[in-house]
Amino acid sequence: MKRRAERSTQMTERTAAAPYETDRATVPASLLQPVGRVRNDWPRTFVDRLTTPLPGVRSMARFAREGAVRPRPEGLRDVPLLPFEPGPLPPAGPDTLAVTWAGHASWVVRVGGLTVLTDPVWSRRILGTPARLTPVGIRWEDLPPVDAVVISHNHFDHLDAPTLKRLPRDTPVFVPAGLGQWFTRRRFSRVTELDWWEAAELDGVRFDFVPAHHWSKRTLLDTCRSLWGGWVLTDRSGHRVYFAGDTGYGHWFAEIGRRHPGIDLALLPIGAYDPRWWLRDVHTDPEEAVQAHRDLGARRMAPMHWATFVLSSEPVLEPLTRVRAAWEKAGLAREDLWDLPIGGSRVLVP
């Protein structure tokens, strides 16, 4: 990553309400929180936020017995066909809205003059999985200065310590409730913890933390000790990107769309869904992702969370085939499905 350049004007951090240039930014001002707020009074557990209970002993035994955590050999034959087309990042000005898929849930989002990384994982391997199926879509040294990072939850394929160590420690990081101390222990100095439906604003871009149907766990003793969710990024002109993180399908999508109308682009997961009996509650399949897009009322959808790590048993190319079929069956405009290759970019607002 290129070293952060000094700006001619100081980055501002908004902690109070101010009128936006559009009425599309609808979150009440009372939910705006200070940038850099890390709390020590969160609940000991967020298990009450689970949509469904975590698997019990019987389900765990079935999972261990069936061992269906990897594709069959024939499901891996198409690994060479996984879409990987790295290219240069598009030019970005203060009004640009553009995305580049680095792989899995890692995006380079250019919004409101900021460069934001989502769940950055640049490592070749993460705990408990084989090495990446495809390289990272953009080399770290080719990244522009990173203005902010958003984290959806603490699972290893979304919270990668070796990647985060590469960042300057004064990089603003937006994280779920209960995860702030993980960052402050690593000397990050501008960490903002948010609960669902809370927001903070950085240099004119608002970061709203929204619910997801998922869970959290990083060690044997921290199940659901931190929250999980997605992010809605909104610039001053009202351009809006929704990053879902990891999630199953459910009622939250319609509520997110109601509270944040006019989402220009939804970054939605389509992989790691098989076996369905095991993963249905926490990972959308391609058809559910398309339905989530419709529930959100989003204008466009970009699939993610596939073609990178082997986390489940579906064939590696199946998510793309199924999401395209579901999109067509729903009668949606083909140009609004941004099924990017890893390394690919799209510009919504030049």
C-alpha cells in the first residue's frame, strides 16, 4: 500500500447532526456516534441477537459424521475457470463511487473521496482452510492510501490479523460492538465501535452499522462476545453502498432497505452455502441473495463471498451459475448484476 499522503486540508470527524444535501440519508441524528469511540460497557454476550439458535450437539455430531465441508473432486475441477482478471484501479475523484473486488468479502470502495476497505484479507491462507483458490485481485502495494476500514465480524475469513498489521495504526477502523478492544490491543488509535442502527461520520461519508443474520466466534471462549453485521456507506450526495458481510437470509434486509432507501449497490454473499441444513441460517445461497437484493430495494447487486476460499461443499463455479440464473428468472436487468471477476472494477459515478 502506498504511504498515506498528507492532505492539504485536515480530515474532519463529525459527531453531531448536520443537514445532508439529500433526504435519502434518513438515519436519525441521535444515532450518530463519535468517531474513535470504544466502549467498555457492552453486554457480556450478544447471543440474544441471533436469528436462530446455534447448532446443538446433535447437529454437530451429524456434521462431523458426514464431513461435508469440502467439494467433491469433480466440484474442484473448475478451479482454473474461476474469474480472475486483475486490472488497475479506476481513477477516483471526490464524487466518485466505484468498487474493486479483491476477493471473498474484501472490496476497495471509493466513496465520497475516501478509499474504504471492507473485511480486508490479503493473506494466502486463513486458519482452518486450504490456501486461496485465486490470488488477491489487487496487490497491496498498488492500493491508494486507505482512509478507513470496515469489519463485519470476527471470523478469520473476515478479520485477518496479518493483513491489518500492514495498515498505519492511525487508520480509522469501524467495527461491531465488542470488537474494539481487539484493535486497541494492536495499537490502532482511531477505532469506532457501533451497535446495530448506530452510525458515525468521517469526512462527509457516513458509516451505518446494520444487522445481519450471523454470529461471531474467534476462540473457544468468545462465542457471540462481539456483534456481527453489515455496513451502509453514504456520501454527501446520497450515493449509497451496502456491504452485507456474512449473513443468512431473513427479515433484516427489508428493514435495512426501509431505513436506508435508494441503495445504489448491494455487495451480497452468494457462496459457502452447502450443506444447506448446516449453513442456511448464516449464509445466503445465490437465490436468497437475489431475493435479499430485491428486499433491499437496491438498484444493483455485486456478488461476493465465493471463488476465494474453500469453506463449504458446493462446486466452486456453482454460485456464479446459480446467481445468474436466479437473476434472469427474477426478470431483473442484466446490466444491474455486477458479477465481477476477482480484480475487476466498476464505476457507478465517475
